[in-house]
Amino acid sequence: MSRLTGAGEQRGAEVIDEQGDTVPLPAMQPAEMPQTPAETPGTPGGRRPPSFGPLVRKVALGLAVCLVAGGGYVGLRQIADAPAESGAPATTHSAHNSNTPDEAADGVRRATAGGAVLQKMATAVEDDSRSAFLDTVDPKATAFRDSARTIFANLEKLPLGTFQLRYLSDDIGALTPDRQVQLGGTQSWLAQVEVSWQLTGYDAKPARETLPVTFVTRDGTTYAASFSERFATTGQRRPIWALGPVDVAKGRHSLVISLDGEADAESYVPVTDRAVDSVTKVWGRNWRQKVVIYLPAKQAQMENVLGAQPNTYTQIAAVTMAELDSPQAGAPVRIVANPKLFEELGKQGRRIVLTHETTHVASTATASPVPLWLAEGFADYVAFTAVPVQDESAAKELFKAVRAGKVPTTLPTPEGFAASSSDLPQAYESAWLACRLIAEREGQSKLVKFYRTVHTSKSPTGLADAFKSVLGMSEQDFVAEWQQYLKRLAGV
């Protein structure tokens, strides 16, 4: 996750451009699906740039929101029932708790009717039939019909390999009496639906999310009447293609999906492709070398995609997430930008952020047991190797603490990376310099080997084992050497 902290800088940095000049890195409501009234949101510079404190609160790089995280990761972990395997046919079942045979039969009928609608929708997408897709939409749900047109147009723009909708469960008590009256028909209900889609050339496995879908039966036919009810109360993630019209741009290594009609999606392709090249130079070629970037138009849309509460990411420039409810290797991974803050970073700042986040993609940080300090420190190491920064700027807060006699006694803990932590800047800076020390002491290849060794270990002592087997020392010995390294860099 790339952190921004507003006006004050927690980590400033100057970057050196290709000519060797010092270049400064400059310092709502959730998107609404209009179909239901019930839905509620959740410089180029001179030779001497201004203090880079701003970027450091603006590019306090790190903490890939490995929203689904192993080990010491911070963030959300939503473990759902095991989803169907990719390619499995759409099936229907009802998880409604029925107390009588009649209620059970009603549940089966709802699941069958709803499942049939979903199958028609998925088939229409596969057949590229807009009319067939719209035929599944309630004729009286005017606003949702407009949204459905947008959704179908968005799906047409994506390189879809698979697209499936699977009825999971329903809750007949979820819709308020007023909402049921508004829907009309002979019956209406809310169901949870698993939606899965796979981007050809980018995803090893389908992305999966649970989508609340409202169904209504009128004149003997069942339709979809909404894709958005109860999102705010459940905190469910929303597919980016369901949030508004998207623009799509494709590069050698990148796919940029933008909800911002005023943004030039194409302009993000070169910097993302360059980030992939930079990461590959350090990490190696043993990864897909493909990155998918989401560019929301509003911060609220970013939080919709992440399934977060409103204003959770007001100080975050970008995060990396696995687009799957349960963390696992091969899960589709996305880099999600916070539009306003990300844009303010400028070209070089975005390059640092995207390189950092791309490192998380390459190293599968969203499903890794590596400790947070290693994941974040390594990502910063790769980013600052690609775009060199001055130590005094990039480790400003840490050096200030060291000069005041407050030398870290341990490597950064997961708590130090919490957004509310007063030690957040120092956690990032300390982690970065720990990884850089390993690279300087043993060579960059040893740093990569150290990370990979911890990443692949299935032992609870994996980190300690890697210190011994790869670096030839204990963690305690390393910390002592790292403390001296920090003092030397800080001039103490």
C-alpha cells in the first residue's frame, strides 16, 4: 500500500531523473448505482527541489494492502465458502433456513428462478448479446436498466476469458416492506450471487466476488431488479465494472481500467510497463509480468472496490489487493489507486508507487507468510532502486529519531504499519533500510533469495531459518548490525 498523509510529510524524497538532475516529487460520496433508492454509500523542478517531506507523506510507500494477508499482514480477511472451480457450470441452491416443507419448496423455487436469470445473463455476455442481457432486467427498474447497459458495455471492453454468475443464497426478510411495495410483482427477494470473471492474459484464476442481486417476479417472469442493495451494510466489495463507465488501455505488461472519464488511461500504460521492467530486473522473470491497474474516479469508488468503510483510505495513494475472498496463490491481483492523491504525485511519484505495488504483485505478497517489514521494505527497496532517492529525505523521520537517541530496538512490527500508528513513517523507513542493508552486505541477489526463502517456507520458524541459512546470522545479530547501520547513516 502506498500511503499519503495529507499536508505534512512523513517521508519526503527527491528523485534523480535520467539526466542526473534532482527532481521534486510534489508534495464524496461513494459511487452510486442509481437503480435503488435503498442504496447508501458507505514538476519538473529545479536543481534544489522544495522539501520532500510532502511526498513522504504523499508517497509513504509501503503496506501493500494485501487485503487478504498471511503472516503478519494488516487488513481485511474475508473467508468465504470454497467457490466453485473455474469452468464449473453455474448452479443454484438456497441457503435460506426453511422451517417448513412449504418454505423449503419456496426457497427451491426462488433459487431455480433466480439461477435461470443469472444463467441467461452470463450466456448473453458470452454471446455478446446486449439485447439478451437487457431482457433479464426488470422492465420497471428504469435506473437499473441504465446501469445494466453500462455494465454490459464495460464487460465488452474487458478481455474476458470467463464470466459466470452463481446463485448462492437468499434472504426473504432482507427487503423492507416499502422496498417490496416499490418493486411490486408477485414476489421479490434479495439473493447473494457469486460473480466470477477472468481476464485473458492477466489472470491465472478467475476473480470472484459476492454480489447482492435483487430479483422480482412479475407476470410469471423473474427478472433482476438491482445489483447493489445492502452493499453499505455488508461491506462487500464491488466489481469495478459495476461502478460506472470504464475506459480500458492495454500495454506490453499492463491493463489499465479507469472509471475517470477525464483521466487519460493510456498515459498510465508506459509508467506501468516501466514499473514491470524495473521489478523484473530485481525479482527475476519467474512471474507473469502482467499488472492490472484500477483507476477509480473518486476515493469512494476505491473503497467500494476494496470493500472498505467510507474514508478508510483518505491518506493512501494506492493499494494492492487480491480480487478473491480467500487468499491463495494464483489469485488475481489488482493495484487500486486513490485518484486525487495518486494524480498529485506527478509522473515520477507515480512511477515510485507503481514500482512498489508491482513488487507486491510479482512477489505474491497478498498470499505470503513473509513478515510485513520484509514485504514493505523489499517493495521500497525495489522502488527506490528504480528511482533513486536521497537518504536524508527518504528516511527523514527515522533519522530524526535516531539522532534523538531513539534507535529502533527491533525490526518493525505489524502494529507499526497500522494507518493510525504514530510510528508509521519510521516503520516504512526502517523496513526499507533493513532490506537495503541486506543488499549492501550480501548483494541484491541474496536479498531476493532471503525473501523467497521466507516466502516459500512452511515452517513457523521460516524467518529465523532464513536468517541462518541465507545470511549466516541470527535475527538478533542482524538487528545489532542494522542499528549500527542506522546510526552511521544518521551521522550519529
